[in-house]
Amino acid sequence: MILCITHSQDFYTIDLVQQHLEKLGYPSWRLNSDEFGTGYTLQYTLDKGAAQLRLRQGRRSLAAADITGVWYRKLWGLRAPAQLDPAYLPAFSKEYNTSLHIFFDALQHAPWINNMAADHAVCNNKLWQLREAQHCGLRVPRTVLTNQPEAVRDLYEACGGNIIMKLHGALSRSMEGKGAFLPTTRLQAADLAQLDTLAYCPMIFQELVPKAYELRIAYAAGVVYTGKINAGGDAAGSTDWRAAAATLPWAPYTLPATVAEKIDALMQRLNLSFGAIDMIRRPDGEYVFLEVNPQGEWGMLQKHLGYPIAETIAEKLVNKIQHG
């Protein structure tokens, strides 16, 4: 049995991967992480040195020992029961999160896409991503993570006033362009007077990279699928395509082999089997790496461009199960 870790609002991509796993002869079990405290029961028994861990959902039951592979798609915060006294919410969250990760720890015998520790390490340090990308020969923007106004002003002057700002853990939209969102924003001269507010929230500041177009790359264990999007004609989306006022079309794109090889080297250094990578192609033809999100969206590339990304994820996980 393959475990697919996601959340209750996930759709399309999770279904496609599970359907292809079934075609390959590997049944799967969907675990909605946000419902772990409301929709599942867990029993961990230690008796005479033998440990048994079993998860139940309604009438279904799954032993940790029977899980042969894990697709780690997303991990969401726990949903508390509506009737729970707010005074008990800290205990509920703490104990259920602990139990959930005890369950995950019991699955280390199985191959994962992605390894959870590697996934979280990459998500939690975008500056490390950029450093490793440089090591692999990829160009990255000049970057400062800071709560110091002087550092921002220095970068602003060094880049001729052409810099952007964003949160490290910015809220991001789904593949349908919905949900809470704080886009990458260009820093204006008037914003320099407001930099004292950085004391309340450090931010990332980067040189503004000129764009011919933007790229979203779905990487799956050595295979890359790339979509191109051009938001240059949209005032709201010119800095961040996700903020465009209208839905913009994706176009298929083939990365140069040299760029794909550098991405593959980077993903291996980061210990990631899967990731959604954002890059910019400059008007002069140079490629600039922005970031990799191990849990990033790719369904739009499969839906609109026909790329078999879900099938590749399923096949790569099965290959790990069969060959280690």
C-alpha cells in the first residue's frame, strides 16, 4: 500500500497520481493531514519488544508495516473539532501533531517522494536554495534577507532602484489562482520611508530581473516538464504572474540541456525527488533561478499542456519501491 499525504481541499493532482498508481498495480491510501485529529484513529502498541502501529479511518485499517511507499504531497495544519473547548486547543494541537509525526517516523522503512526532512529543510531556507543553486552553476538574483532599513537602501541604490520584496514564507495561490495571496512586489521610492516596519517582519529583497518570460518547471527524479508564461503585458502580473488581473495562458517550453542538467544537480544536492521550480529567462537569453518549492503547484502544467507529470511521479515512486 502506498500512502499519499495531502489535505482535504486537494484535488486533481492527487487523483491523477492515485489513478496511475492503481494502473501500475499499486493501491494507495489518501491521508488528509488536516483531518488527522478528527477523521482518524491511531494505535501504537509496544509489547515484548514488538511494535505495531495501525491507522484507522472509518472501517478502513492500515498497518504502518504494510506501507511500501509514501508520496508526500502537502502537510496542512490540524483542524480541531468544532465542539472542542478553546482552552484545550493547545493540548489538542500538540498531542495530535506529536502522534502524526510518530506515525510518519514509523514509515522510514519505505521510500518517500519527497523525504519529509529534506522537503522541510528546503522550504524553510530559501537563502540556502540560492546558495546551492549558485554552486551548481545557476545564476541567482542579488538577494538580502533583512530587518535593517539601511541594508535595503544599499541594495536599492546598487540596483538603480530596481528591486522587489517578498516574504520568505509568502502565502501563495493554488493552481486555480484562488486563496489568500501576498505577491512579489516592486519596491517603490516612496516605500523607502516605510522601512522601519521591517522591525516587525523581516523580508527578502532582490534585484529586479528583466523578463522575456517566466518559467514553472516540474522536476520529477531527473525528468523536467516546463511551462512558459508571459505576464509582461499585465500591469498587476508584470512582477509576479500569479497577481495578473486575467488568467494568462501557459505554453510548452523546452529547457536547454545545460540548464536542465544544472537543475538536476541542484535537486540532488537538496535531496529532493520532486519540486516546482521558478525561473526567469532574461531578454538576453540568460536563465535566472528564483526558487524551488517541494510542494509547489504543477497541475496547471498537466491540465493545460498535457504533460504526464502525475504519471511520472507515480512511476518514479514505484521504481524506488522496486529498486530502492
